[in-house]
Amino acid sequence: MPRTEDPNADLGFGSVVARESRKRLLNRDGTFNVKREGLPLLQSLSLYHYFLTITWPKLMSYLVGVFIASNALFALGYVACGPDALTGFRQQTTAGRLVSAFFFSVDTMATIGYGTISPTNLAANVVVAVEALVGLVGFAFVAGIVFARFSRPVAQIVFSRNAIVAPYRGITALMFRIVNRKTNEIVQLETKVLMARRRRDGATTDREFIQLKLERDAVVFFPLTWTIVHPIDATSPLYGLDADALRAVDAELLVLLNGFDETFSQTVHTRSSYKADEIVWGATFKSVFNPPRADGTLSVNIRKLNEVERVALP
């Protein structure tokens, strides 16, 4: 008799990905290990989305590189316009012309206009007109990217490097910790943890997705840190398993979080996952709280988020 399946149980990965993928489904940074191919090059490129999602250092390195390269290119254009292209060009060497043209290009592109150098022939004026247009479009693009990055709420929630299996009320429990890296406030934070594993019937390599019951799946306030706990009782899919058993079924814990960012008044999302090798058995998390200050204020040391100590399991 064919097995009946819930079409909503695969979370959207699809049967082919769930069956054929040999890598983790969800990277630690929340990205998926599924690539899109087959689109024409121009359609597959999404520079706007790319520049919105890369890190600030990488974005700034791109902007600086493009700024220098574009001004150098226009400087070559001015030099190619001849010895009378810009004021004072004729009295300079080729190297001097390149330097003067580069800084003139910077003034033109940034619309500074000090007035010490100006174009003196038709070809140079054409290059100035082209550069002015490029500068306007370029700065509009950069301003849009920067504004969108500042106005787009992003959850900066840090996950502990490892999940642990620790003693818990006479049994054991799977746990991991999260902390908000930003100073903004997130409220109504909800979490969902699912275990993806290969079927254990030996007849198929399909994955199945099982939602884990949590001690608490939501908190109203998230000012400091939260240890998310899945009790491993008789009803848990982890009951009776160890690290080797999880590796044998290619287990992966998928974690999805969403909450409300008070600063932007918008919902934010983040996700991560833990593979079997990223679960420490027989450990407990060390406290992340610093001693109370003189005024009674508590603080959290985020550097201690990953610190664990070994304990015996019941």
C-alpha cells in the first residue's frame, strides 16, 4: 500500500532536494544550499539585491574600487583628448597630466568644481558631459542602496556555535542559545525547530521533517539571551538516539526565528541550523551574565555565548 504523505511536511524544499542533496539544507548563516541556474546572464544578476545583502566592509570596498577605477578611466579619456584638453596640460608631462586629470575627474564626478582646471576643447567638454551623467546616476544608485540598507530591518541574532544535550529535570534536553547582537529591542520573538533526517525504513533516501516540541516556543521580550530547550522525553524523535545515530540518518536541526523590531516597527526573520557534528553531548552552557553592577543593572557578555562545560548525562 503506498505511503500517504503530508504535502506540507517538506517545508518547501521539494522532494528532489530532500532526497538528492548531500549537503546541509540550511547554512549556519541562514542561506540555502540550492542554486538557481539556466537564466541568461543579465537576468541571473541582481546587483540591487546583492548590494543589499553583502556586508558593509565588502560594500565599501566595492564603492571605493569603482570610484577609483571610474575616475582613472575618465582621466585616461581626458589625456587622450590631447595636450590642450584641460587648463595647464601643455606644460605638464604625461604623468603630470594623468594626475591632474584624475583629480579633475574627482571634482567633476563629485560636482565639487574648484575651478582651477577646466576643459578647453570640444573633446574634453564631451567627456565632462558624459562623466557628469555617470556621476549623477552613480550617486543616485549609491544613495538608494545606502538608504535601503539603513531602512531595512535585519535581525542580528547570534546563535551559539554548538547545540548541546544536557541534563534537564531528570531527563535530557537539546539546547542552544541565542542573543541579540544589536541594541534594538525585539518583542514577540517566536521560534520553530525542525529535525530533517533520512527515513530509517531503508527503502528510500528521502528526508522527513519533524517539528520538535519546545519547552517554550515564544517570549514576549528578548532583552538579553534565550536558551531554547527541547526536552528529550519518550515522545521526542531524539529519544534513545546518540551522536552516531544522528549522523547515520544525516540529521539536521533547522531553526527559524521571527519577531517584531520595535525600532522599525516591522517583523524580522532569521534562521540557522545544526548538524549532528555540531551537537555536543554531555555539556551545559556556562552563565553569560556578568556580576550585577553597583546600581543593580545586569549585563550579558556575548563572548561567553559559546562557552560550555562537560557534565554527566542521566
